[in-house]
Amino acid sequence: MAGHLQIGEVAERTGLSLRTIRYYGEVDLVSPSSRSEGGFRLYTEHDVERLQVVKRMKPLDFTLEEMREVLSVLDRLEAAGPADRADLLADLTRVRAEAEARRTRLRAKLDAAEAFLADLDRTLGA
């Protein structure tokens, strides 16, 4: 099928493992758009973009349900009329604020890890 990618190509493009991509399909997070006659999973560019969104949310510890909600908002935003668009953008603004708070917590953890490594380096250098 033209325009469709097999799971191996998607894994290569996204940096996700085949197992992870299959799992996301099993939990209805990002399912393949179709299957080949032989039953192989086939993905579109849109599917790849969705997987990239999920991949970027994962380090911030978003749950599968939270990821599913964000993907739903993004999907609805594409087709939204002006009346619905404002509500959807407000939803994304809340998600962004939460992502920013989670990033701040991650940076604090990283700072603590850097301090610990510096302590170890000082001890090892003594």
C-alpha cells in the first residue's frame, strides 16, 4: 500500500522498539491504520506523528490515559470548528502547564544527580 510504513520502518523512524509500538496498539494508544494482505501492521505518517507525541510524553511520566486524552484533543482539534477550537486549545494549554511542571521536577532530579556525581568525582580525586 502506497504511503504506508511497516512496523520496522516506523521503529527506525521513531526510535521506539517493535515491542513498544505493538504494545501501544494493544492498549489502543496508537494503532496501525491498516494491515497488509499478509497481516502486517501498516502505519501512516499521521500514525508516526502520534507515536512521536507519545514518545515525547513518556519521559514526563504521563499515563496511558493522559496520553490517550492528549491524542484525542489533537485529533479533534484538526477537525474542530471555531466554537470547539477554543475549548480544545484550553485543554492543550492545561496539558502544556502540566508538562512544564513535570519538566521542572525532572530538571531538579537531574541537578541532584549532577551534584551526586560531582561529590563522587571529588571523593575519587582525593
